[in-house]
Amino acid sequence: MGQEDQPQLPCKFVRVTGCRGKDLIEFDFAVGSPDLFVELILPEAALAEFCRSNEVIVLPSGDDAQAHDALHWRLRDVTPGPIEPRD
């Protein structure tokens, strides 16, 4: 099967949205469209490997118009303080 016969996989996107503590990076991960995403948190080294292995398109960080809309909130908006590791 040649390269032209292989199915096209959807694009994957990452947008860094913040950090927690010393090493945890908050980011959005989307498949197909950057408008529908999940919020994830990984250590910096794990995020780099995640991006490499998923061949993501890194989107620019920053607030957009939706950030000020009351219907568009993020988990970090309602989660106080840094996340503490569990034993």
C-alpha cells in the first residue's frame, strides 16, 4: 500500500493555557478541529513527548474573545490553587 492509499488522519492541536506549580503545564488538546478540545495537565517533559508522539500543531497561547463569555469557562477558573501531588 503506497502513501497515497493511506487514510488521512485528522490534525491534532495543542494550546498551552497555563502552568501549575513548578513543572505542571495546562493545555488544550484537540483532534480534527481546535474548537472542540479537552483540558489536560502534564509535566513539561511529558508534554514535550506527548506533542512529539502525536505530531501536534502547536497553536498560539493567549486569551481569545470566548475567554470573556460567561458560557465559555475553563476548569482552572473554578479550581483553586495549585494541584498537589497525591501519595
